[in-house]
Amino acid sequence: MSNIEYYQEETEKDHARFVAALERHACRQSSESCTSPWELIAIEMGKPVDQVKAHAYRYFAFLTSFKHAQQTTMPTPTPRGEWSTDESILFETLLVCYGPEEEDRWTKIASLMPNKNSRDCELYFNQTYRELSR
């Protein structure tokens, strides 16, 4: 594995950890000595708060640009079982839109994913977040 491939893999893992922590801590105030959601996310990621905020800024800037581009472009479909970086980003974006309490969550997400069905989405979610919890 080259240095570039290693960096990209680490960056993708960091982003997955960020999204998972964001889902857990966004809009919440900790009962522990007024810890902010940013601090909780930073602790979970093992990064300084400033780096987490910078990551959030880049991610939300991407989501904003993605929202505008979404109507004209979609990620190039990959073979069943494989996920491109663009598909992963779209999937994570849709996870935020369709939370765990959403009825038919995987069906709704899959309907917006090229070449993926609800089973693919649920399996990918379970595999990705199982790796993060190790």
C-alpha cells in the first residue's frame, strides 16, 4: 500500500468516525461539566477540537455543493458489493437525512443510490460501523 493509499484510507476512516460521532452528539449537551458537542466529537475522534471543526466545515461545504449538484449528477455506479468513495459519501449524507427511527430507512436510502438495493445499504452500514467500533 502506498503512502497516498494509506492516507486516503485513514482519511475515510476519520470521516466515518466523524459522521458517527456527529450523529451521536450533535444538538446535545453533555451532563458532564458542560462539555460541548464539539468537545465530545473531538474526544471520540482523538483529535483537537479545531481539527474537528475544520473537518466539519469542509464536510458541510461539500454537502452544500453536493445538494446543488445532486439534481444533475449522480455517482457512477459500481458493481454490486463494491462502494466507490462518491457512493460512500452519498450514503453517509442519506444516513443523516434518514435517521435510525425512519420507517423503511434502507429502502428509502437505496432508492436514491444507483445500483444498490436496501440489503446492500443495510449490509454496508453494518460492516462499516462494525469496523469503527473495533
